Amino acid sequence: MKHQQRSQARLSPSSDTGDRADTADMAKVLAPRLAYFAGVARTEHVTRAAQEMQVPQSTLSRAMVRLEQDLGVDLFARHGRTVSLTPAGRTFLASVERALAEMERAAEEVRADADPATGKVAFGFLHTMGAETVPGLLQAFRADHPRVRFSLVQNYGEAMIERLRAGELDLCLTSPVPDAPDLVARRLDEQKLRLVVPADHHLAARRRIRLAEAADETFVTLEPGYGLRRITDDLCQEAGFKPRVAFEGEEAETLRGLVAAGLGVALLPPPTVPRPGVVELTVTAPRAAREIGVAWLEGRPDTPPVAAFKRFLLSRRGNLLPT
């Protein structure tokens, strides 16, 4: 009856909301005492447990009494200086040991990720930089940091900024270079854009072109939200027209394939390797280029491997892209 009376006194939420709040409050109360409880349960002796954990016996005894009071159940049966677990105590111990093991695993994981030699960097970058630019950067960085690990994410700019803010990325290479008060961004390089036309197009014999000359063409572009789409729209507006878009995609090389199939023209960065079926024209006006920059969250402390990779990227200013 004593167990039941304690439970009724301590655990009597009046609503679902109250139940959730009580559960959260109980977790805060219990967490500091879990290791104490596990130590006493393992040794079945308060004095011995106190010696092993290097805490005063009085502190440990009070913690166990308070834990039982907060739970509303007896966890131990007292036998002089020794104790033994009650059925409720054995049930509680099984969950406590799992919780402590998970906490230790999590602590070990974050320590490992912060290790200067073997830690991890969560790094995001644009799809167009995945074939050549990023592999080259990682190869150069790992020459001096051979055991640093990377979690790599390819995405478009706005999605990577969201993941930066969510704490899922440490750094990202993106374009345009973001300008937001909660972010730090540094310009690293510039990449010229070309007007890509089918090989049998009437403009294919040209080497240079003013973008205004493509005002009547059908364009294939990336979807709204992509940085390159925003740049395309802005350049066309500067040239005096709004592009007539026939196809929208998610990847630059897919767009190049659509151009090769005769489905439109596109403003794209240079390909990693030449693509048959297309001709790439230099745009003389307006100036067609995109800035590439690195961004990170303002005020967020860096682990040693993140700080090292950030310094490396900043050292590549003006020499980020393959020549």
C-alpha cells in the first residue's frame, strides 16, 4: 500500500498537457541521480558505492531517499548497511542502465567528432561543385589532415542555408553568397557562366554573344529557389527580357542534356568534361558570372576539425575552382 499511496501523491496529472509537463519535469529531477542509483544498485552497499564514486556517503544516501520520494516507490530494501533492489528497483535499474549507456555513447560520439585529428566536418556544397571542385578540395585538405572525417551534403543554396540554421551543417559552399544577419559568409571565387546552345542551333557558329540576342529563345533552367535560377532571371532582366522557360530541373548537367536534345538554351557554369551536342558561348553583356562563397552560422563555436577546414577554405580565396 505504501507504494500505491506514494504514487497517487506524486503522480496525479489532470490533463494530457499536464502529463507531458510532469514527464519533462520528472526527467530533469531524475537525471542527476541516475548514476548514483546505478552505483548503489551495483554494489548493494551505500558506503562502498560512495567510495567508488568519490562522493560523501551522506550525499548519496540523501539522493537515494529523494529519488524514491520523487518516484513515489521504494527502490531499495534496507538491511543495516546493505541494500537490495525491490521489484520496482530492478525494473527501474534496467531502464537506467540503458539510459546511462546511451548517454555515454552520445558523449563519446561528440568527443570523437570534436577530436582535432579524427573529428568530423558536416560540409554542404552545390551540385555543380560535386564532380571536381569539392573532391579536389578534400584531397588537398586531407594531405595535412588525413584522418578528419566528412559528412557531405549536396543541395541547392537555400536548402543548405536552412540546414546551417538547423545545426545540421558546419559549413557550406554556395552561390549567391548569402547576406543575412545570422550568417557569416565570405566570397571565395567567381565562376563565369556561358550560354549553352544545341550544336545545330543557328547561334552555334558564334563564339561570343550578348545575352539580349537570346531574348526570343526558349530556356531550360533550374527550379525556383536555386541560386543559379535566380542569377539567370536577374541576368535576363538586366539584358531587357524575361526568359521563356520550357523545362525546369534540379541539376545542371541534366539541363545541358536537355540543351543537347534541342529543347532550349541555358545559362550554365563550365562543365567538368566537354558535353557533345552543345556549344558554349561566352556572354559579353551583361557580365555573366556567379560568386561562390563559404557560409557558417554566426556565433556558433567551431570544433577543431571544423576550424581547420574553415581556415583551409578561406586560404583558397581566388583559387577555389579548378582552372
